[in-house]
Amino acid sequence: MITYFIALVFIYILKFLTTPLLLLPDATLPSGIDDAINNLGGFLSIVNGFVPLTTLLAILGLVLAFEGSYLIFRVIKFILSRT
């Protein structure tokens, strides 16, 4: 029961912190970048039959996310050990 209320408190804190972001206007990419991403998707679909590039890119993204979170952990640990 207490876990439910703790979760609610965290949810309300996150909603309070993200409310100013909702007041900002929507962001749009310039048309050149949008066209480049669409063209890249077409090229990847051709090569994807031979080499599974989408899977490799997904694995690369997961590895980078893990390494980034480990780096943040080490930086926080370093900062806390200095104080």
C-alpha cells in the first residue's frame, strides 16, 4: 500500500516538472533533414536483405545507452566520493 503512494508521489513530481515543457510549441525538423532521413531509410531497406543493418543499429543503440548510463553512474560516484 505504501509503495502505491510513493509511486503516486513520484508521478505527481514528474508531472509537475514536465508541465512547463508542455507549454512549449511543437518542434519540427527542417525539410532537408526530413528528406535525408527518408532517403536513408530507403537505402537501408535495400541493404537490409544482405546485412541486417537495422538489427545492428538497434544493438549499437543499446550498447551506447548502457555505456552512457554506466558513465553517468561513474561520474556521480566520483562526485560523491569527492565530497
